[in-house]
Amino acid sequence: MTRAPSFVHRLHYFDKATAFIEEDGRVWRYADLAEAVTEFARQLGPHRRLVLIETRNQIQPLVAYLACLQAAHPVILMPHGAAEKDDRIETVFQPNLVYREDEHGWSLQQESDRHHHLHPDLRVLLTTSGTTGTPKLVRLSGENLQSNAASIADYLDISSLDRAITTLPVNYSYGLSIINSHLQAGASVSLTDRSVSSQCLWEQFREQQCTSLAGVPYTYELLDRVGFADMDLPSLRTLTQAGGKLPPEKVRYHARLAAKRGYRFHVMYGQTEATARMGWLPPELASKNPHSIGQPIPGGSFTLRDATGKIITRHDREGELIYSGANVMMGYADQPDDLARAAELTELETGDLAVRNRLGLYRITGRKSRFCKLYGLRFNLDDIEASLTRMGPQCAVSGDDELICVCVRGPHSTDEIEKHLRRRYTLKRNDIIVWAAADFPVLENGKTDYRQIMATGKKIRTENEDNDKPHIDLAGEFAATLRLAKVPRNASFTSLQGDSLSYVQASVAIEEHLGYLPKGWETISVGDLQLMKRAQQTTNTIDTDIALKAAAILMVVAHHAGLVSFAGGAMTLLMLAGFNTARFQLEHLLQGRSISVLGTVFRRIILPYFCILLLYLIWRQDFHLPSLTLSSNFFGTYGQGSTFLTPYWFVEVYAQIVLCLCAVFAIPQLRKLVRTHPFESALTALGISLLLPILIMVVNAELFATQRLPHLLIYVFAFGWAAARADNPNRKMLLMVTGLITFPLFMGPTNAQGWIVAGAFTLLLWFPRLSVSGQLKPIIMLVGGASFYIYLLRNLPVHLLTHTMPVSYTLLSGMAAVILSLLVGIAAETARQRLPGQIRKLRTEGLPSGKYHGSSSVSQ
């Protein structure tokens, strides 16, 4: 019997070096790992048995996997919960032991007493078709695993200083190779099941100082959506890509980004049948050869064969790509008896067509057999066709690495077939086109014309896209909303430093374009939003913070117009300011871009405020210095005798809080703490912000209630910030109870203001979107979107109609003041949105030429 791979036997060699780090930060030294592996191997017993592990990116299944390798028990690696979706592999191969997680945790269960004949070299069995559940396994030996791990560690230059993060599942050959190659080099791995779209993964990446990240093409789509290019990742050293073809423009983009940021970008090529990888493109060649898969890995070799089986030696001649190397699989296993067979292959016919250029670099040009690859997973088109036939309808299936096309013969529900495929194979709607036809297209020899099916499918998709073509240019809308000359397609609202002022306009544009507002749209790239499929009808829901903003500004205006005696609108706006700052500005603060955040606040809030303020002051002939320096709230004057400036304490307090916030986030240690513990740090900040108000309230409650100072009101802002970080019911419940106690207590138990703010805070916590009528929704969006300019301009109508006009009807004058304030604010916001675009258009096109009504000497 051959030995286990040396990366398993050498675990104890690295002793106290870190091997794995769990999500919670627990460190596993190599010595600890070696001991755990040996102990688990004892549980497996002395006699070789077939083991199945339902894996996760956690320490328990990895220990089980390594123990199976050490004790020479062949192991089938499957995704977590595989048996619930499709138990055919377990039924066909009848493993003796199964290691899986249930509600009680991880456990090793006896499944079958079958006596398997297992070849001495056999170590690992992997599925070949991603999630298709095809009962065919790739047989891998210890030599396959070891040679591939050593080769990868060699060309990626992995050392004991490297640390990968698990962005791919362990049961996938690419993900497994990351584990093996890092153990081979004595490096470490940070374990997580989180997606790259999760902020928590990036917090873990920074906290645990990971050096490498791996991804399939879909991973890179997600990276673009979350603003990877703008992330501060000082420890990143290596970025790798395999599992399917990345578009050349993406390869070129990431190669140049890597060169700019000082890390390496490796494009790779592989198949499960070669244990993981066969080719790699050196980083320095990527930007000039973005179509290439590169050269063979160390210890391997490529050849090209034509249709007659002859070796192609000339450059730029297409042939099937053949790979040779010690990592080529032993063969396939379709049934348990195949597990006893020896290695049957010395070279691998990849099924891919390729050409070789004069530099010795290979480029894939097509696929010889009926397979396609989506999201790094390979799908057998014949298997999909057979599975649909078992359902009843006769189907012909074609596809490539972008689309699976299904032609259904006869009258069948194409929607049901599409739903089945999406559920069975874990695909997205845009990955599949299904249509019905009277018969399949055929070739002259009577065989199904799969090329024609592919062409028809792509034509149908193009027609669907044409029918769903947007009437709105989202990039242009974002540019106008954020006052930018141009918006890149890979930029998102958050990466562009959007804020609560521009949020409403951007969300309106997206909803008009799609008919709904996608969850987390602010982190999705403009290009992806543009291509999303339109809903059949627009939803009548609205973001709760927009509804609250509209209600709060109405309350502010009505209060100052004398229509209502209670306040609470401005405090609600301050709470919403904290909520939206955490949503839209936190990532920039965490990247140490405090100056940029301050610049955004100045440009979008302070500058318009100064313009309005100066007009008021000129009219009143009152150039009060504290007001001009945003500090009059510290003097309690708000402009001497001016009825205009008193209500503007909100802008001053907000600006002062943001200034303090940016100063605090300039501290690297604090940024690291907030990244690692987002909610806990928000809760701590809230607790600290409550201490001083409590102390002052005990000393002089009346003084506290009348002060508009940042250190006394920052708790309101902090409540909103914490609400944005509360991501589970327990945290929301804690904040709700705290808010229901704090707001009424601080603002007066008999004062409606405290209960109003507490109610708004509770609504914001538990209901992210609210259902509204179709007639009311545009009005709320309009008022919510214009709330800032309504706030700035309301004083003129209010002053004229309620203080200077000789009107004795308070109700009528108050209502008129509210309506006029809304109209003036909405008009100003509309002008803010449209005027820059009109000015740019005027500069570009010039003034329209006048019409000449006289005669012309130019012949017609």
C-alpha cells in the first residue's frame, strides 16, 4: 500500500506554526492538527473502509479528510447537505462510514456493512459535474494529490508566511487544492463559509492578515459588485482564478490592478480529472495575453492532437489539448467495483480544443465533447438531457460556458422545466433558456442539430433582452445624482460615495428601470443593475428610511409653521443620518479615507447650506460669525435675533459629529476594531455616547433638554448607526428595548418627541421596507428625496406666512406655509438634479441656432 501524501505525514514537522484559523479566531497549530488527525484516524479503525464526508469550510471535516488520507481510507468528498438534494452517489457507492453535520453537530455514522475492494493507491473520490449529482466519481491517488499540491506550491511560490482564505468549497477540486498546497508549504488557511459579497469575510481577511484569495469567474463578478478595486487589503499578496474562462477584458483589468496595487494575479486552468490544475499564466504575461491559459504546471506537459490523432507541432493550429503529469487521475468510478481498479491513464484528453502560440502559451478555442462550464462547475449536457427525459418531456440540450439551451418537443410547461433545472443544478434564471418547438432541428444524417439549438437559444435570449431593454441609463442617472462627469460600469452606489441625499434619486431610477429595488442594490455595480431582468409590474413598497425622512421633514415644517405643538422631526432626521452614514460611508471610513468623506459632506450638505445661509444673512444684514463657522449652537444664539437661523442647529450638530467621526476613524487601531466587531463596536460607541447626557441630566435636566450640542445629541446619531449594524433579531431586540427606554427618558416622558423618535427607531429596526399605495408612493419619494432642500428653504415661506403677513387664520396660514415650503424645496431639488446636466449639454452643443426666415441662396 502506498503512503499517504507527504503533506499529511509532515504535519508535525511544522509544529507550532499556524495551520488553520477559524472564523471566531481560534488558532490551530500544526502540532494540534496532527494530534487531532491521528486521534480521528484511530476512530476509523484498522481495516480500510469507504468514507463519505459532507464538507464545509470548517475544521471538523478537514480533520476527518486528513485522517482518512493518513489511515488510507478512501474518502468521497461531497457538499454539505448533499444527501438531502440527491442521494444517488450515496445509494450507488454505499460508503461504510459517513461524516456529516446535523442539529447536534458533527458525527461519524455507520452506513453500510458492504465489503469494498479498494485499490491500495486510492485516496480521494470527487464528483465531476458540480452539482449535477451524476453518479460518476474521479479516482485520485495519494501521488495525484501530492504531486499537484507540490506543483501548485512551487509555481505560486507559497511559503510558510502565506495565508489563504477559503472562498471555495473543499469538495470542489480547486478549493481542495488550496488546502493541500498550503499544508504542503507549511502555510496557513483562514476558514470561512462566507461569500466574497459578505462584509464579514473582508473583515476576517484583514483581521487575520490573509495573503491570498481564489475565485472562479462568478467570484470575480461578485468582487466587482462589492468594490474590490477600492478595498484596502494591505496583506494581499496573491489573487488566483480558475474554474472556467474569465473574459479577456476582466483578465486584463485585474492584471493591471494587481500590478498597480502590488500583488500577483494568476490565471490558471484545470480539471478535477487532473486533481485540480494543469496550466498557469505567469502574472507578468496576463495583461498582454488575456485569452491564454498559459503554460503547463511544473511536472506536467501539454500536447495538441488533430482529429486523426497526430501530434500538432506547428503554432496556431487547433487540436485537442492533451495533458500528461503525475496528477492525472487513476480513472473514473461508475460503480463500487471500479474502486478496485488500478490507474488506467497516463495522459488526460481534456476535451478542450486549443492552439499554441510562438511563446508556448496555450489558448482554449472550444470544447470537443458535450460539456459546459458555469461558475467553475462542469455540467454534462447529456446528463441534463437524460434527467429531463425521466421527467416526461422530450428535450434536446445544448450549451456553452455562458448559457444552457433547452428545446422542448411538444406542448409542455417551459416554466416548470426551467424551475426544475434551476433548482436541481443551482443555476440562475439568466443561465437557462427553455422554449417549446414542434420538433428538434436535425442534421442531414438525422442527428439532432445541437449547433442550431444553441443558435436559437441565443437568438431568443437576445430578443428577450431587446424587449426588456431599459429606458433608463443608470450610469447617467448615477452621474447626475452624484454630480459626476462619468460613472464606470463596475462602480456601485457605495463605492461612488453615495449618501442619504442621493440615495432616494438613485433608488427611484433603479425602480423605474427594473420595476423593483434589488436587496443590497447599493453595493451592486451599475453594469449589473443595468442588465438585471425587469419585473412584470412595479412593487408598491418603499424603503422605511425614505418614508421616515418624508414624515420627519413634514413634522419639522408643520412644527415651525405652528400647526403642531410637538417636535421630534429633527431628532428623527439625526437618527436617520447615523443610519445612512453607517450604510454608505462606513467602508470609506474603514479604508482611512476620512478626508474624502469630509469632502463629500462639505460638497453635498455644507456648501448648499452656506449658500442659503448667506442669502438669509444678507437679507437680514446679520453677519453672525458663529453661524458662519457652524458653531453658533455652542453659544446658544443661532444668529442674534434672527428667526431664520434658530432651527438650523441640526446642520451644525451633524457637521460637528461627522468631523469627530472622521477624526476618530483616522486611528488605524480603531478601524481594525470596527472591521472585526461591527455591531459590538457600534454598541460600545452608543454606550459611551449615553454617559455624558446622563450625567448632565442628573445635574440639570432642564439645561440638558434645551441644549443642541454634539456631545449631548450624538447618542441619537449613534442609535441610527447601531441600527444599520444590527443583523439579527437578538441585536435588534436589544436596541429596541434600549431605544424605548432612552428616547422618552432623555427627551421627557411626558413629551411626545421622545416617543415619536422611539417609534421611528423601532420601525426602522424591524421593517426595512413598507407597503404603500401606488398613489401615495411617488409623493413620499418626492418629499423624502427633497427633504434636505425643504429643510433649508422652509424658513422663508414659514416666516412670511406666519410672522409677517397680516393673516389672523393660523390654520390656513400654517397649511399654506407647509405647502409652499414643500413646493420650494422640491423645485430646488429638481433644479439641483437637472441643472448640471443642462449646463454640460449647453457647453457641449452650444446655444441652439436661431431660425432664418429669409431666402436662402443654397439650392435645395
